[in-house]
Amino acid sequence: MCAWVLSKELNQPTPREVRSHWIFKFTLVFLNITFLGLALLVLLLTYDGAHKMEILKNRGVITEGVLVGTSVEHGKPPRIYYYADYRFKPQGHTESAAYINEVREPISSDIYQRLRRNGQTVPVIYDPLNFARASLNFEDRVRTSDPFAYMRSVLEVVLPMIFLLHATIMAFLLLPYKKEKNLIKWGVAVSAMIIDEKEYYVGRVGRQMAVTYQFMDAGGKTITGVRKNLPRKNDRREDFNKFLAKAIDNPTVLYDPQNSENNMLYPPNFVVCSNGAEKG
């Protein structure tokens, strides 16, 4: 076995120069944009529906239509979506056809149960300035209910769930990032010994490798640690092979001088240790 050599970038006084890996930066930007876009999309979609109902409540005209058909679409369990197709003739129109405007509308399961047959007469309310803006109107619900009630429920339930998921994913990334950054900056670098290697399967990612390592801290205590999510041996990707070689061919551990149990096998995933000339 070759003698252990301290990597050039680690051979500098603390605090060492540390910068975020470009992939980590890209991941953070991508996640932030994705979740912000998702929240805005939910807001826009719910506002569009609430605005439609507000217009119908304020200036809608009541008429009768005829049911053309119903349909059911199955999403991910237990989601089921119901739709109704109906036609109606706006008041004041003199066309010979009994019904000239056709609308497809998402409906609740309760309303779906009330639509028993095609040709059934159904109550409709429509916008006289835009005939495509219409809704079924059983029990005059459009004019007697709050058009923004559903939107408020989204603001109170769905948006917090989106933000909670975003915060959880960010914490999952930022906590190990902070650990890596602190250990690169202030950690004591020592040689380590790889005592076990295991490959394991991670869903769509494929096969990865975990290694168990040992090192001795400044107080003479032997510490054992595990590094997961390493590329497997003989990976076809050259960069992955270089990353793995750096981890197991010349194993180096960085540990917290105040607590050697807080340690990591070099190199890190989220940050890059650079020389002073590479500061960025």
C-alpha cells in the first residue's frame, strides 16, 4: 500500500478556502424556482376559479341547459375527477338550435351523483359578456356561496404543505452542506483505513457503494465511520471513478478538533476545498 499523502488543497492553514460545488448551487436554484413556481401556479389556478365564481355571482344570468354527458378520470389513488358536459342557450339569442353553447366543467362527486342521464335538464348560470364562463347552479349555490372559500382553503392547507416540503428538502441538503463546509474549513486532516466496502442498490440511481473507515484522533482514540453514496467501482463515468479513487486509494478523514465523532471521509459532496489562489 502506498504511503498516505495529504492532498495539496488540504495542506493549508485553517480556515481553509471553501466554495460551494456548482452542482450544489444549481440544485438549490432549481429547487427554489420549482417550488416558487408550483406555489404561484396553485395560486393562479385557484384564483382563476374564484374570480370566475365572483363574476358569475355578481352579474351571472340564470338559465336552463341540457346534460350532454359525464366522465370520470382516475388520478393517483385515491384521486378521482368528475366532469360534466352540458349545453345552454344564452337569453336573447334567436338561433333555431335549442342549445348553442357547450361547456365542460369539473364537478364534485355529489353533483355527479345527481346527473343521472344525458338529456337531463340542468340549472346553469353564465356570464353575459363571456358565454364560455358558465357553471352548473344547483340550489343557486353560485349566488349564495363565497366564491373565495376554496381559495382560502388552499392558502390555509395546500400552500403550507408546499412550503413544508420545500423546507424539508432544503434542510436535507443544507445540514450536510454546513457540516462539510465547517469540516473543510476547520477540520483536522488525518490518514484513515478502509475496513469494509459494500455495494447497494438505490432505486433509479442504480448501484452505489458504502465504505466503513477508521482513523485515530489526536487523543489516540480510534473512531469508526461510514461514508455512503459513493460511486461503485468500475463506473463507466471517468469523473465518478476519480472521485471514488480519491476517497479510497488515499483515504483522508477530516474531523472536528472539538469532537472527533463529527467527521467525514474526504472528498465532500457539496463543497470544494480550493487553494487560496482559487478563492471563489
